[in-house]
Amino acid sequence: MKKTTAAVLVAVLAVVLTGTGLATMDMQKDLNAKYPTAKAKCASCHVKAMAKKGDAEVNAFGKDMMAKALVDPKAEKKTFDFTKIEALDSDGDGQSNLDELKAGTNPGAK
Ligand SMILES: [Ca+2]
């Protein structure tokens, strides 16, 4: 019984961790596909550059992305309408998110 429980737990964890990692990389790829000059990386949306599960706090741009650009919160694969947050200045540095994405600067940190 214990072995079965452990095996199920490992299988569930593998699916959850793999899914989470792929989703994050997909978001980054989607952002770079729409804005090739953005050079989006983990720190574009997260407070820490190499965010780990459970310590993946998002910055101001990441918060705006999740709150205002997420197309369907219930969808397994998250997709975003980035145009909805282009005009915002998430990090409050005077440059719009679009201008920062075009310039390759970080829209989530001053
Ligand atoms: Ca800005």
C-alpha cells in the first residue's frame, strides 16, 4: 500500500512539475515570438531570475500579465493577449511596456 501511494505521488509530482515548467517556458516563448527584440527571460516577469516552484513571485509586469492579459484562466495552456498591457507602464519607470519590449529593457523592473 505504501509503495503504491509513493508511486502515485511521484507520478503526480512529475506531471505537475513538468507541466508548470513547460507552461512558464511557453509564456516566455510566446512573449519573444510577439516581441522579438524583447529578449524576455525569467526576470521579465519574476522577481528572481531563476524562479523555483514555490518561490516564483512575479514582478509588476508579471502581475499585469496574469491579471489583464491572460485569455482563459482555466485553460491548461495559458495564452496571453499581450496587446492589452502594451500601453501600461507596469514598473512605473515612465516607459510603456511596449516601448520596453521593443527596446529589450525589462518592463517589470526599473
Ligand atoms: Ca516601464
